[in-house]
Amino acid sequence: MMEVPKEDDEPHGRRSIDVANHRFPFCIVWSPLPVITWLIPFIGHMGIADSNGVIYDFAGPYSIGEDNFAFGQPTRYLQLSLPASISEDAWDEGVRKGCDVYKKRMHNLCCDNCHSHVARCLNSMAYPCVWGQHWNMIVLCFYCLFFGKFVNLQGFLLTWGPFVVIMAIVLLSVLVH
């Protein structure tokens, strides 16, 4: 019989994803925004999870969601590896600091939004940025687009299905006329 590893046995900054229970430790998570994602499928709602997998998101003006992702459960995730310089406690502290800042902020769809909140969390913990010196909403958008994983087939369909249907209707209407 295979032995299940204990939490303490897992490598630094790696814990198992538990999609069924919505636990995404050390992850950036993403879900589609109705209508917006249907038209532009790489734009969606973003959050960040602590070391236990609890998701935090800038859900609206002066509001941080905790364990209640604003636009439904994540359809994509990107688990980050902790560099040796960042402890699990430092990760959680970075998430907390970002949340403390954003629970006092007005939400702006274009420039101070859920992506900005995640960037603030990563910058607060000094997580190394993949492009440039500091995390920002553009870097996060493309990083998750290219490297994020879908939680399952349903996550893929919820993200891309409406866009494909709309484009098919547009294409058919153009071809018919």
C-alpha cells in the first residue's frame, strides 16, 4: 500500500493542490469574468492562496474575499515554487500585507484591481518577478495565461467555451451574408 506523504514531508513551498476542496497552496488562481472573458478570454478574476491553500481576492471596493472567490471557483491555477529565501511564513505574511493594503482601496476595473492585489502580495514577500523587477497586472496576466493550468476539463470549457460559441456565431453570420 502506498503511503501518503505528511505535510511536513513535502518539499519547501510545495503542497498538493486539492481541487475538490478548493485548496491551492502557494498558487495564483484565476476564474472567468462573465461577458468580459467571453469576449477576451485571457481577462479574468485573479486571487492568491496562502500556504494552506486558502484563497484571498480583491473582490470589490474595500473588500478582500477569504475562502470565497468572487466569481466562482478557480478554473486555472499556477503553483509557485518558493525560493530558499522565502519561508512559508514569509509567503503568508506577504499575502496578509497585500490584503491589508487592498482592503482599504477602491476597486478600479482597469488599473487597481484583483491583478494589482496579487502583484502587491508577491512584491510584499519579495517573490522574484519573471519579467522585470516588480510584479504588475500585465506580467501576471501573461504569466498565468502561458503557464497556468486548468483545474479540469470543465475549467477549460468555462474559460474558452463562450468565446468559441460567440466567434462561431460571428463567423457564421459573416459567411452567410
